[in-house]
Amino acid sequence: MDLRKPRDIFDKLIYFMNKLTIIILAISLLFLGCDRQNEFPNLEEIEIASIKSSFNRAALLDNHTLWGSLNKKIDWDDPTAIKRDSSATYIRVRILDSIDFGLKKTDVKQYYQVWIKATKGNGKYSLSYLTMVTSMPANDFDGTIFTESITETAATYANVTQGKIVSSRRIGNSSYGKKMGPGDECRTIWTIVNGVYKEHQVCNQNDDPFKPETEEQVPEDWDGSGGGGGGGGGGGGGGAGFGYISDDFEMPLESPAVDPSDYVECFGNIPNAGAKFKVSVLVQEPEPGKSSHYGANEVGHAAISLTKIGTNGISITQVLGYYPVGGKIYRDLNGPSKVVDNGADSGQPIGYNVSIDFDLGNDAARFQKILDKASSPLPTYNAFNSNCVRYVYDAVRAGDISLTIPISSVTIIGVTGYPGGVIYLSAYTPAALGQQLRQQKANGDTRVTSMLYNLTPPKSKGPCK
């Protein structure tokens, strides 16, 4: 008996449905939601293959000594070595040789991880090496992140506290981590001292006060389970040992959660008497102008812009969006939620293509109802019915604003616990909302603005507590 074939009518039906679903999804890429952190197996394969192809092309121009072809192992095929946040995809790089970070000797063990960071824009990937150095390998990352373009020598470093980037600096031609070659008499090292990044010219390796006394090597079959040896060797109190950050942490995000109540508080600084109120729904379509659920803007997003204008002309605007926490919402479907500042000056501005404006005139009561709803989001995010689109919809509906959002029919494959790994869902999606607003504009709705490129959102005032 050929065990690879279905054995009864039911299995044959499931087998046929799975094959048909895969063909359909290969054409339309029905990956829904609002945060760009999907982990469907077929999307991951397509995405990683594209990143790998871009990396292989860029690597031809890669002159970084640290990243020689024999010095790294890239985990292209290991799903546990791939992470996502709202702005990029990260692929783990296992270093097979020692790295000299030029860290000042200390009794505190230093840990590090190296990743390829892939940021998609205009259908292409921008690639860089990202090295994380910390003395506390925990989920709330504290330490320094070095970022180097693969094809350029310019680099940046950023200091991170509890997963949030608190300061950064471009450092031009970087030589951190590069080994001294034959015949070299001097080298440049970068030193981290109390969170400050400094450049040093060192011309005598034996007398280099910043060189770690030991540098660990990663065996090729290392499983990433953390640990790493200590400072070892050479008397005098020991040096900075190198370990490896556990894989269990979340990538530091440039745009952490905000407390929406702190943002809403700002509107109280303008008296209601005579004030004017405006609410806008901002939609980033996955593929501007099309109904595709995945495209140049990945899965898209929706946010709400809230504006109050006083009689003296002073105005306050806040742009808020609703997201899941972490990068596995499309695998788990449900997870904790957060609100993020999507304004122009935030770390995560919404580049929107379609918007609709609602002029509330002087109706402070309706505006307050919208503020109350926007500042008390549901604690649980669902990828399809309690997502960014639903957050916006519920907020404007609280102020008696009519907003039509079509329901999309969604097919998902690769889900554990369902027959054939296939489930069928109804969903609120940025693509459907964008198409609805475009149709309203075609029918003469002057409140709608639509473009085929990304527009810049207003600036948010920020928190007032």
C-alpha cells in the first residue's frame, strides 16, 4: 500500500482541499492582520527565500572582516532562529570563530547575539548586520546594539533599556570587531564603558588594555542554549567573558507600547468651550489600490488620528494604533495587545494610502466618547476579529460615527489541531477597509483621500502624564 496517498473518501477530500488551498494561497497570499509579524509556514518560506537571495547578492560586496564566509553559519532553515517585529525580520547568525568587540575588561560577563536584519521597502530588502551586546541576557534587553550595512562601512550603535532604544548615534567608518591582519601595526577598536561607545587606536596588541582576556568560540553544532564561559585566564581579577544570549528573548522594539490614557490626557489642556474636533481613520493597504491582503506594505495596518483645536488656534493631535505583543500572532491567533504611537515622529509612523476625515464640529461629548474607547482597548488581540481595524472601528462607533467595514473570508493553512491544518475565518482586514473607502470616494465621498503611495501621518503630541 502506498502510505503517501489518502486511504478513504474523507481523507481524499481533505487531501484535495489542501492541495487546492495551497495553489490558491500561492497566488493570492491570503495573510491577514495588522501587525507585520506573520509566521505562516508558506509565507515564511517565500519571505526567507527572498531575503536569502538578497543577502547572497549583497554578500558579494561584503568586505567586513568579521563576517568572512568561513566565520558564520546562518540559520535560514531553522524557524526558531527567525524573529519578527513590526519593522523587520531577523535571521540568526551563529559565529563559528571568536569575535573581538574591544570591550573594556570587567568582572561582568558580556553576552552577544548576531543577526541579519531585513527591512522591506518598495518590494526590496535592505540588509544589515545587527550585533547585540549585553550583560543581562533577559527578555527586557538592556545593552548596546551595533548595526552595520552589509555593503557599507558606516555603522550606528544604539543604547537599549528594557527593550526600548533610548539613544543612538551614527559612527561613520566602523572597525569594531575586525581582526588584525598580517602586517597590520595598528587597529581601531570600539569600547563600551558605562553605555558609552568610544573609538580607540591600538598599535600594540600585547599592551591593549581593552582586549578581552578570553574570547569564546561557538562550535558548529552549538544549539543556542545560552551560557558561555567566563572571563578565564590571565590572573588579575579576570576579564570580560563572552557568552550568548538565550533565544527566549523578544527583539528590542523601537516602538514600545504606550499608555493611551496618557495620550488622551493631553486633550484636557485645551478648553472645550469653542473647540473644534476632528477624527480621521488612516489605512495602510497591503498593496495600494488593490484588494490583495499581502503586498509591498506586507499585511497593512489601520490607525486613528484624533485632533482638538482650541479657539486660540492651538491644536493637539494623537495618532494611535493597536498591535499584538510579540511576533507569533498568526500562529497563535490570540495574544496580549498593546497600543503604539503611529504619529510621524514616532518610531513606527503609519505610512497610509487611504483616509477618511470626520468633522465633529464643536461636539465635545462625542469626541470624549471616542477618546474613552480608544484609551481602553481590549487586552487580548485576535488576528482577525479584534485587531487594528476593529480597534479603529469600535472607537469611531463610540462617537456615533458611521464607518462601513466589509468582512473578508479568510483561509489559513498550517494550523495545528484542525483537519488538514486548514481553518476558515471571517476577518476585518486593512485591505477590505481600504477598498471600501476607495469605493466611497468613487461614489463622491469628499471626506476620503486616497493615493497609490504612502502618505506621512500627522505628528502625535505624545504623553501628558
